[in-house]
Amino acid sequence: MDLFEKCSKYSTAREAQKIGLYPYFIPLAESEGPVAEYRGNNLIMCGSNNYLGLTTHPEVQEAARQAITRYGSSCTGSRFLNGTLELHEKLEAELADWVQKDCALVFSTGMQVNLGTISALVGRKEYIILDREDHASIVDGARLSYGDMIRYRHNDVADLEGKLSRLPADAGKLLVVDGLYSMEGDIAPLPEIVPVCNKYGVRIMIDDAHAVGVLGGGRGTAAHFGLADEIDLIMGTFSKSFASIGGYLAGDEDIIHYVKHHARSLIFSASIPAPNAAAALAAINIMRQEPERIERVNQIGQTMRREYKKLGFDIGNSESPIIPIIIGDYWLTLKTWRMLFDNGLFVNAIVVPATPPGRQLLRTSYMATHTDEQLDQVLTIFEKVGKKLGLI
């Protein structure tokens, strides 16, 4: 068979495009946070990870402007060689302090943090343990490692312990879980996971991409549960609450030093440009100075969860400003997305393989800068579409 034959046979996305139900790669003309523009029409944005609404904050924008004036548009090299700026090291110090760890290391993307860290740390005859709903970057990092990958049922600590009990006691083991799960908005049960991992000698890494800025007063899942000292490594991204692009790993200095010299995704990638580093640094300062943003986004999440339940929608086990509307059928999910879109609402259609079969859903997410009037409008649109399609 020709290598490219699979490409010509792939038809799923084209079928959705042909009938007007394709929900991806939507080219937005403008976005000021809670409102985006598409072909001259305004959409209430409920499909973004801009949880604190900082992408348009004047201090973030000004920090990026000043950085590009001083440093230029790119570092044109990896952190390992010529691509480290004083600004990167300042950002690392602030990140480590924010998530309550000794040291931090900035990567070019969050994806690269997981790819580089996991593959660097987990070697032959060692084990990488994952929740079945871990982010794709965690799974890919495990695949790149030379270790054996073990997966347990989502948030099922009994199943986790069963898996760990069968592993060699003297083997190195790393458990990596999302702190706040990006599709269904539920939280990893760290108070139950930590003692089980301690019992079996398992190190713990938390992917806090969606949790930092939202949970634990903005400091993440470990802080949310008061377990920062019990978690070995915390990773996060700048593309959510930090209103930028990039990623970081935080932990003990000797671990960070090792990853710095072994993570291929760090060593062989250009560093994030100064404007992105400066924007992320400004975002941390705003989290410190404006904690009301963190309180606001969580209050919105609580309100919207309550209102969706009252309308009769299935929102799963969401505990956060990420709220799924679970539909469970591929084409019905796309049809619902299209009707919401045509009524002025932008949400994300999530289907297999991003979610298990039977759990196809619309992912909604909220920002601290959404107004009460906008949220009322969102609920009105959902009620109208939900009734029309028999979802409620």
C-alpha cells in the first residue's frame, strides 16, 4: 500500500465540512476575550482557556511591547545555547515561588514540557503510570520514554493501587496526572493518590496546565489540597491563565538540573520569545495583585454548573469553570455545536479520540471577564437549542 493512501481515504472531517458541521479551525477576525468576531458577527466566547481574561490586560500587553522593543521578536536559538535571557530566569524564579517549589525551567510549549520531562526521567525497566484521561502530551511523553506505560481507570484510586501493587518494588516509578482535567473539568483526587504513591515508592508529577490560575488561589491543584510538599514535579503552560505561549516544569533543583540537560524538547527547540516571557511574567504579577479575578472565575463556574443542571443538561463531574455538556453522539454533538454557533455562541465540540466513545461533548469554559449579562445570554441560547434538539 502507498504510504499516502490513508490520507485520500480519510473522509470523516470532509463529510462534516460538506454538510456545514465542521467545528474546527474557525478563523476569528478579532477577540477581546469574552467576545470574538467571525465574518462580521460577534460570538460570546465560551471555548477559550483564557480563564482570567488576561490576554487583553493593559499590563500584559505593555510588558510584551516593552520586551519586543528591548529584545526583538525572537531569541533564534535554544535555551541550551544562545536562547536564554535574563528575562527567562526571572520568570523561572517567579514561577517556582508561585507554585511553591525550589526551582523552575521554562520550555517553548506545554506539550514540550511533558514530552521532554517524561522521556528524560523514565528509562528502561522503569514505569510511567497514567490516568486513562490524561492529556495527549502526557501519553506521548510516556511513549517517547523507554519505560513501561501503565494506565488506570480515571480517578479510580483503587484501580491505581491494584496496578501499583503488581509492579517490582525496586523499580523507578513516575505517576503523571492532570490536576484539572481539560475536557470534563473534574479534579484529580490528590489526597487519595498521594498516600498510595508513597506506599509504593512512586514519584508524582502534576500537569497543572488548566489548574494554575484557577485552583488553590491560582497556585494550582497541589495548593488547592494543601499538598505542595507532597508533589515532586508540577508542570504548567502559559497558554491558559498566563495569556501567552510556553510551558514550565517546577520541582527540586537537582531534578530540574537533570531535566535541563536531558530533555530533548528543550535542548533542540528555540526558546520562547521575550514578549511571550514578559507577558507570562506580567500575568503572575496580576494574579498576585488581583486575586478577585481568580475568585470571579470560580464563582462563575459554580453559577453555570448550577444553572446547567437546573436546565437538565448532563455536565458530568465538573468542579471548575470547565463545564462539559455531555451529548454522547458524534453527529448530534456537531449539530448542537452548529446551532449554538449560529445563535452567537462559540463552544468546543469534543469527539473521539479526545474523549471516549459515548462521551462526545461540548466543552464550555469561562473567563473572569465574562459579564453576568453575557452569561445569562449563554444560558438562554443553550436552553433554546437544547429544547429544539431534545437534549433537555
